[in-house]
Amino acid sequence: MAAVIWRSRWRKYDAELQRARVEAIPLEFSDSHPLKPILVTDSKPRRGTRKGSTSSSSSSSSSVPPDPLTSMLDGSDPLSVFAAESPPAAHHASAGDARKKGEKEEEHVGADFEPWSMRRGEILARFTTTEKLSINLCMGSDSANSPNPGASAVSEKVRTRLEELDDLEEGSQRELLNLSQQEYANRIEELNQSLKEAWAADQKVKALKIVIQCAKLLSDTSVIRFYPSKFVLITDILDTFGRLVYDRIWTLCSDPRPLPESFTVDDVNDTAKETCLNWFFKIASIRELIPRLYVEASILKCNRFLNQGAIQETLPRLTAMVRGIGDPLVAAYTRAYLCRVGIEVAPSLRDILKRSFFDFLGTFRQMGGEAVGGQLLAQRVEMPEYLTLYSPAINWILQCSAYRAPESRLTEMTERCKKLGNNALLLNSVMRAFRAEFVAARAADFIAMIKDCDEAGFPKHLLFGSLGRCLACADPPESERLTILNEAWKVITKVRNPRDYVNCAEIWVEFTCRHFTKREANTVLGDVIKHMTPDRAFEDAYAQLQSVIGKILSHYHDFSVLFSMERFLPFLDMFQKDSVRVEVCRSITEVFIKQQLEPTRDPVILNAMMHICKAMHDSVNALTLEDEKRSLSVLIIGFMRMVSFGRDFEQQLSFCVEARATFCNLEPVLVQLIHTVNKLAMETRRVMKGTHSRKTAAFVRACAAYSFITIPSLASIFSRLHLYLLSGQVALSNQCLSQADAFLKAAVGLLTEVPRSISVEGKARSSETFLLDFIANFLSTLLVVPDHPEHGVLYLVRGVLNVVQDYTWEDNGDAKVRVYVGALPLLAAMSQETYLYAIPQVDSNETLYGGDPKFLSEIDKLCETLIGQILDHLKALGREESTRRQSALAFSLFCVLLAHGDLRNNKLSQLAVNLWNLSHKHGHCETRVSVRTLEHMKRQALQADMSHLTDAIHRLALTSRT
């Protein structure tokens, strides 16, 4: 191609802007609104209309269901509309149905009742032993596992089954000795599985044998420390047996039709009743009390198949049978099991469950008897430890008895407890069982009862711990709160064991923070430090200490008050394990960001938060994951955004300098600091209202120096590039030309270091897209940057283009040439008399050169050089048969010539036509885009100064894509 002579066309930006504005069309408000419900008119008569209907018209208007947006505007929601349209079916319910529904609701406890399954794991984890355990099983002869084929008559069946039951207790014994706790649990689980397998194999007698022998194990207290966990494991088997029997009888009742959930005795067929009675007769023949009682209790629910009131009759009988058990610990857990099945099948019979508790009180004095004393002496168990073994049983019995009970029940319970001597164990369970509101209302009475308890039997700090839990949920009378706190803390502070102390103190921190000021909270923190610092006891109590911090943060949202506590930061110093320390600092910072609604400059807050954030920053090392770094950075940035010194810009900059030194290892924090400083420089200019005093200029230069020093420390090269450009723009906006020039030159020099690939979210990606975006942004900034008097014309533009020329781009790519295409609009804009945009009080090249022909000539030469490079690349693409890339690039250059070139120049006009034809030569150009381009050119040609486009339009051929 012949040499191209470039001429930029003169632009009248204001006129072009006016022509590009969208014409305003007056809006007429009518009924046709897109969010208005659509009315559909039905002109057909409705079917089923009676003759002589009083309808006023044969056509009716029906509204389709409104869309959600319309419903929001109308103030109605779909659920309300649905409820309004639903038929009132409740009025048609019969009285009998209502009675059954009421009975069904009464038979179930609510969600506020803590189920046994929630306590099971806690008991197994708490009551452990290192002693060896044994299982003594008497499984009978193998002949009992299968029925006698010769026994066909009913009487013979009965005789055979009675013999089998005798064999249950007289068969061969098998004893497993020297089992560890885990082996014991595994053996019990094997028995549970054997029960299920025997039942599935229709070996019901064998299943009953397993249950009886397991129940017998509950009479053994040879390893008394393990008894609560043994109870949990064995009763799992009993529960399984109870479910199997109930489901079996239910299945028999479901023939020929399924049994309703709220069935009555009349719905049960004779076969099911006979089977149910058979099970109760088998169980009644068990000679030993404990297995007979436990097994019958496990199938208590089956009484529903026999008699409507059978459960009401059976439960009191079983409760009375427990009185025959001599060991008070065994009797207590037996009563707990009765309450467990009783609350499940008959929760309305809470008076009977209450009787279990009063029966337990009657045996309470046995705990101090000779029999128990000898047993404890033999097993080397102290009385306080022995009493804790009762806790799960008593707590459960009281929970069942106190569930939704009136306050008078609590009065009755406490009066019974007062009559006993050492009632600490009972008092503890009572406070845990009843509603917190009831306990809080009489907190002073409970403190008096606690003071009367014997310290040797049950530690008082545990009692105050239970009372503290109640007071954390409900408030005592205001006049008693200080007395309660003083009395409780007198006992808590005397606890010598650090673990016991912190467990109790952690509970009462909630009460202190809720009802008292920072002075009392600070005293509590000091007492905790005093108890937990010796021998580094805090290392074993991080969970409790974290809970203390959480409770303080939940009540003190004014951080000036919080950080003014003398003991708060020393309390944080006890968290010396890095992971825990970071977690605590993270929680404090999260609350600060959430609760600190206004920016602050309070030195107390800033010093404390800097200390906390520094602890998070110092935890970062070479092994820290990127997600963790990012998370910590977000928190630290959230804190820094809440720091504001108002118009004291120098103090704000000093804070940023300190923060840079403190958080130098977290790149996102440094990036945020640079943004903050740049914003600070712009804010200074706004406040000073454009005045350029020496003090303001010096401050802005200090901000620029801060950014210039900080940016090189960043690892991400694109972060550095963008911040160099941003800082240069800010410096330019503040008339700091030398600083702006330094930033932009640094960015140009850094372009050569951009790698060909970068890591994005852990994946390697080409950097070309990011680099092209940056260069485009950079070039748009250069329009308003004046040339340096010592570096020649367009030295920054030439510097960028030289770097682009020397940069190692990807093979088989057009990135370099696309930069050249993108530089042409910039050069065309620089040749205008008035630039498209400018910076106030900054003289751009339009002012410096004033349309100097030499300056314009330099621009034209540079444009011609770029176009020559582009055309050479287009030729190379043609030789490589890369027609699609050639078409796209040719069309891009055509659009640039159309928008910015002076097509009155014949050579330039001919080049534009050639580029159009080249882009459409192989059919790769979008026909729709081409049509729109031609339409735009035709509209442009209608203007007086653009009429020369008409000739070019006639020479442009439009080929449809095939």
C-alpha cells in the first residue's frame, strides 16, 4: 500500500453532544401501566348459570392472578390471599374429632422439652472409668431358640413357652471379664444388633432373653463410677425392644386396613390383643424385680392396645415397685427410666412422675448409710463424686416433673428439700429443672438455701453455677441484684481449683455485664486474671475465657467504655496460643465493625484496636493460607475505615504511616491505605476550595510521597500499575505536576515487567486482557497530562508505545496492534483546539502548544507510523490465512478512521474503503453491525461539514454473510 497521509478531523464536542442527546418525549399517564393487573374480558356466557339469573351482563371481567410486584404495591401477599380464599373447614369438624385432636396434642411434649437424646452423649462423655468391666450373661440352651415342632395344641404351646422362660434364668452362664470401657460399649452394641437379628429371624424368645440379661446388668454397681454410662447403653437396648414389640402389634392391627394414629381399643383386633397380652404374661413371669420392671416399662406404650386407661393404671404400679430396690443409685436410675417412658407415652400424668421424685427423697438418707459407705470405701469413691453420679437421674426426673408446671410446684419442691439435711444435690437439680423465671424471682431464697448446704457433700460453686445459668436467662428483682452478685462472688472467688473457678466465673460474667457498669465488670476481669495467671492455668481454660470475652462484647457496644477497663487488655494477654488469640481478636474486630456506627478518633479506641489488629497481623507467616490472609485483611480494613480525624488531615496521614508500618505483611491493607491517602489528598483540595496555599501543597506532596514509597512494596504487579496511575491522577488533580510525572513514568517502566501469565483465584491466566485494559485507561489519562519541558513532545505517549513495541506478546495474537489502534483516538484528540476533558488549573498540551503546527505535525507523523504498523500486520495475517482476525482488525481500524480521521483526504478516504472491503471480503463481519455502521454514516453525511462521506458511502459494498 502507498504511504498514508494522516489528518485528524476537527471535532466540535459540544455540538456532537447535543446531537447525541436522546430527545425527551412527554410521558402521558394512562391506565396501561406494565405493573397494573391485566383485565381479561370473557364474552361467553358462563356454564351452569340458572335461567333467570339476576346477572346484569352476559360478559364478565375477571382478573388474572397479580404478579409479585403488583402484590407488593397493593400491600397484599400471596399467602394472605390464599388464606382468605381457603374455605373455613374448621367449622365442619365434629365434636368427636375436636376431642381426639385435643387428646393427640396433649400426648406430645413441646419443642421446649429437652429430649433424652440430647443428654445421652454428655453422660457417656462425663462418666468414664479406667477400671475393668465384666458382662455376666445367662443365655439358656440352644434348643430354646427354635419352637418345638411337636407342640401343636394351644396348651402345649403355653407349656413349651413357660419352659423356655424358665430356661432364661437357669441356662448356662457366660461371663466376659476384664473389658475396657470401649470394649464394654462394643459388646453392648453387639447385643443390641443380636436383638434386632433375632427379631428379624422370628426368634422372639431369644430376643426376650437378650433383653432380660441386659436388664440384669443394671443391678450391678461393682464399678460405680461407670454406672450412669452403663444405664445409657443398656436402656438403648430396652428402647429397641420396646419399639420392636410395639411395631409388631401395630402391624397385626393393620390387617386388613391401616390403624389410625389416634386409635382406640375398639380399633384393635383380637389377634393383636392376644399377642400383646402374651408379651405382658411372659414379662410377668420374670422372677427378678429389676429386669421384670425394666422390660415391662420398655413396652409400656403397648398398653394402648389393651385398655384405654391401662397406662394410667400401670405407671403408678411400676412406680411403687421401685421402692423394693435396695440400692439408692439403682433405684434412682430406675425411676429415671420410668419417667423417660412415661413422659413419652403419657405426658399428662405428671403427678405420677412427681411421685417418683418424692419417692427418691424418701431414700435420700440411705446415701449416708453403712451399706453405701462400705461400697464407696471398697471402690475408693469420695462422697462428692458419688453424689454427682445421681445428677443425670435426678435432673431427668425433675425435668419431667417440672415440665410446664406452675410456680407452686417449685415451692413444693423447695419445701421438701429444706426438710432434708444435705440437700445440695437436690437443690442443684431443682434450679436446673424449673423455669428460669421462677428461680430468678426467688434468687435470694436460693442463695440462703445454698449457704445452709454442707460444703463437703456437694461444692457450693456448682450450686452458684446453676443459679447463675438461671439468672442469665431471667432477671431477678432489681433491689436484690447487687446482693446476689456479692454473695455469689464471695463463694466463687474462694474456689482454689482454677478449672472449677473459671467454669463458675464464666457463668456469672453474663449476670454482671447485663445489670452492672464497667466498674463491676472490670473487677470481675481482674479477679479472673488473679486466679488464672498462676502456673499458667489459663492454658487449660481457653474455651471459658473466650466465652467471657463473648459475653462482654454482647453487652458493651460502646468501645470507649470497653477499652477504658483497665483489665480488658491484660485479660486478652492471657490468650497466648496463636490460633486462639487470633480467633479472639477476630471476634472483637467483627463486633467493632458492626457496632461502631460513627467514625472515631478516640485515642483509647485507636490504641486498643491497633493492638488487637496487630495481633492478627503478626499471626501471618509463610504457611498462612491466602483465604486466611484475605479474611484478616477485610477485618483490619473494616477497622481503618472507621478511623477519621475530621479536617485534621495531618493526623490522618500520621495514622496511615503508623498503619503501614504495623500491617506491612498484608497487601490488601496496604492497597487500602494508598486509596485512603489518595482520598485524603482529594479531600484536602475540596476543603481548601481550590486555593493552593503552601501548606496544602506540602501536604499533598506528602501524600504523594507516601504512595510513591508504599506502592513498590506490593507483590501484585497490576495492583502497582493501577495505583501508580491512580496516584498520578490524584497528583495531577492537585496541580502536583512533577509528582504526577513521576508516578506515570514509574508505571511506564513497570510495563516491561508484566508477566505473560498471572494467577487468578489459583489458576494461571493470560495477562494480555488485563494489560490491554490498563494501557487503554493509561492512554486516556495522557490526554490531560502536559508534556515535560525537558523530555520533548509526547514523551509519555512515545514511551508507552516503545514499551508495547518491545514487549514479548503472545504468539498468534493481535494485542500489540490493538494497542496501536487504541492510541489513534488519543492522538486525534490531542490535535484538537479544545480537548474533550480537562483538569481545573492544569494547563494541558492544548494550552502549552496552542495548535502549533509543529506539534500537530508530530502527531500526524506518529499516527502515520502506527497505521503503517497496523497495515503491515494486516498483510501478514493475509499471508497466514488468518482471515477472521484480519477481518476484525480491519473493521476496528475502519471505525477509528471514520470517527477520528479527516476523510476529505483522498488517500485516507481510499484507505477507509479498502479496509471496509477487506473486513467484508471473507464474510466474517457481522451483517447487522455493518448495516448499522452504514446508517450512521448516512446520518453523519446529512451534516454540512460531513457531506464528503456521501462519496465514500457509495463506494462501500455490503456483502451478506453466508
